[in-house]
Amino acid sequence: MKPLTLRVLLAATFLLWGANSAVAQNWRGLRVAPESRCSPYRASDYSYPQSIEARIIESLGGIWSPYTGRTFASRRETDIEHIVARSEAHDSGLCAATPEIRRRFATDLLNLTLASPDVNRGQKNDRDAAAWVPDRNQCWFADRVVRVRQKYSLTIDRREANALDQVLVSCASTTLVRGGAPVAAPINASGQSDTLPAEVAQWDDNSNGRITCEEARTHGIAPVRRDHPAYPYMRDGDGDGIVCESGGGSRPSRQTRQPPRSVDSNALRQYDDNGNGRITCAEARRHGIAPVRRGHPAYRYMTDRDNDGTVCE
């Protein structure tokens, strides 16, 4: 064999090996890699208010656990459960994340459900899907694990990817089921479901069922055109089929009062998760400050439609 031909064959072999290696290191859009703790884990970095349990119950349609199907008499019988454990997420990439992203992860309804203390603390604890899956709603659980990891760009180790594949390959649906009936996703005031498709949820940073221009620009998808999957979950103020055009994005409605944003405002820094200069009721509830009354520092950045001095009753 001529030297030139041999070099060409070796180069082709190397390129094929590199391509196969790259494919092997990615699974459902996630980078496959061993867990790594790049900074110390502290549960306090992933704190969440107990008041968020009310929103979890609302999303589930009652006080029950998807893991077992068990219905509880009161909230005192349940634990708030992170589907992807906080320490697991920390070791899968959030160890290098900002405090804001860690807090957003800890309070993200996409990753929250209810479980009895014996299941949450005694069985699942901080185990990943390679070590534990629930007795019921396994397809829903596996889908949620994938979507949460996709949303926060977390890595996944090969054992967990294989375990999730074994579950998902037999799933006809990933819908949450209670007593044999699908659980409908909650619908918000704008008529949208708060649970977005996985490909869209990756851009919904504050998990409110909508995508803002701030979020679109953060993820590099702006301007967003009519044929983009994010478009139905955004507001096209001028109806031209393009959202977040260079400059200001969608124009706010005339009825919306937009106060000047101060970089020194502690309220905005603390409660304005999507960085749009306003605080929504979803954000207020997420941070456990609702209902918000006139004297609260967040009040001036919210819309009191009935002007009664209280928002998010």
C-alpha cells in the first residue's frame, strides 16, 4: 500500500473514531460525564420556602405523591421532594453555577413533587435514577429527570443514562397518572399550561409557563420568529411574527405601568427572577412573600389591578 493511501485511510479512521466518540458522550442532548464536586455542597445554597408546597399541591391537583399514588390528609404528612436531588445537581454542574441559578433550581416546580417522609428520606434520599425509581409513574419520573437536566445543562453519568433508557424505551406516554387517570397540567390566567414541552422548558428560566425576551436573549434564540418552538409561549405585541427584535423586543401593553428599574433595588435583585424589571405573583409566591401589601418593598414593582393595597391575594 502506498504511503499516501495509508495516510488517507488512517485520517479517515481517526475522523470516524472522533465522531463516534462524540456521539457516545452525548445522550438526549446531555453531556455524559462522571459526577464531579467542583465546590463544597451546602444545602443552604439550595434553600426554598416551605410556602412553595402550596404551589406543588396546586400543580398536582391535590395532596398526594406520584411516587406511590398515596393521598394524604394534610401537608403535615408530606415532604417537599426534589426529583433531581439538590446534591446530585450540584455534582452534575451546579457546583459552578451562580447563587441565583442554584436558588432557581431549588424552587423550580418542574423538579418538585410530594413524597411521604419514609420514601423521601428513607428510600430515595439523594439517589439518582440509576439507584432508585418510584413504584408508580416511572415514565413521568424519567421524563422529568431528563427535562430538569436539560433545562439546567446538567451532565449525566452513563449508569443513570442507561437506567433511564430502560424505563423510557417502554413508555407510550410520560403523562402523570393518578388512580388510572391522567393529571391535567394546570392552566394559568393567559390560557397556557404551566408545564411546557421539554424543548421549550429549557428557555423558561422562571418556570411560569411563558418565555420573555430576557430569557430568549439569555439563551441566544432572539429574535424569535413565528416558526420557532418558543414563539407560541411569547407575546408578539405588534403581531409581525417576530418577537424580541433588536432593541426592545416585544412592546409592553399601554395598560402596564413600567416603573424605572434601579440597580440598587434590593427587592428587584431578590425577587425579579427573570430580570424584566417587574415582580409577578408567580415570583412572589416562589419567594414566599405573597400576598404583597403596599408597605412591602416589592409592591411598587407589581401591578395592583384593584388598587386595594394588596397584590396576589
